[in-house]
Amino acid sequence: MPTFVIGDIHGCLKSLEALVEFVAPKKTDTLVTLGDYIDRGPSSKGVIDFLSECRNPFNLVTLKGNHEQMMENARHSEQEQYFWLANGGETTLDSFCTTNLDEINNSYWRFMAQCKLYHETDQHIIVHAGLDPKLPLDKQPKEVLLWKRIFDTEQHVSGKKLICGHTSQRSGDPLILDHAVCIDTNACGSGWLTCMDIDNEKYWQANEQGETRMWSSR
């Protein structure tokens, strides 16, 4: 069964809707989202609503990004709240029409709490940010999975290929390495939201204008 992976969404609901319609995953397919559903883009609340409603049509696996972690931390610390707001959190509050995190419905906090830190297949490890190449997957520090940049990521000890986001590719094109692929393609900037078929190395992209494109790296 195909496994599709979608990169950092950052509140870009129009891109997400267009991309899922373009890819059209079937009920037997798995769709993994890499986290960073919120912040910077205009529709953080709408993105979570959309994903929450997508769980029945296909097997949806939602991973956690560093921006969800920042928002969760902001709920419990004034200093963390300043940090989150400085990194795009204000647009998330705007999408909820509030300035108070406590006014956000518990269903959104539950969505973030249930997000996984990684997803593994026979040939791939899928995380938001990066890996310690020497540690087994179940021993990876949370900070590495959520914050590590791909530039210093080596081949993992398992030999599996890393699929990640987090390190924004300003060109709008995925960064394709022998041992890793980064599909954070600057959706909330002037780039694209990317979906990858990890087994066939096919790519679909959509942007906030509703434009789409597809190609293969093989």
C-alpha cells in the first residue's frame, strides 16, 4: 500500500486542500503529515479541522512538529509564550479569533497531544526534523526529532532513508540526498506544499493560489 508524506503546512489550508485533492489517496493508503500545522500561515485552526476530519477516508498519521511543541509549552510559561509568539504564534491566535490560549477548545490540544514523534516503514524513517544517526529510533531525544537541521544529518545506523521537514527549502523544491529527503518547501512563503510517495519517489505540490504540479525524481 502506498505511503504518502506531506511536509510542513504552517497554516496553509488552501494548499493542503488542493494537495490532498490532487494526490487523491485511497482508503488503503497511508498519509503521514510531518507536523508544523500551525503558525505563520493564515489558517492554523482550519488546517487542524481539516486533518481531524480526514481520519476516515484513509490511514492518517499525524506527527508533531516543533511549532506544536512551542504552542503547548506556551500554555504553561510566559517566557515560552513570548518565544512562540515571536515564531509565528500570533497568526495562530488570529485564526482562533482570540489572544488567550485558554480559550482554545480542548479538542485542538488533544489533536496536538496525540501527534506522534516518528513513523517507521520497512525502508524509511519519517520524522519532523532529523535524527541522531548513531541512536536507534526509540532512543532518539525528542529535541533532535523536533529541532535538528538536515544539513548535519548523516545516514542512520539502520540504513533506512530519512524523510523529514523543518529545514525550509526556499527554492520550493525538495532537498534530495542519498540518505534523506527534506520536503519542507516553504509553503507559507512563496514556495509549495509538497507530498511525496516515498516508495516511488514521486512528488505532488500545491500552493495558496491553487496551482499544482507533479514530477518524479527517478
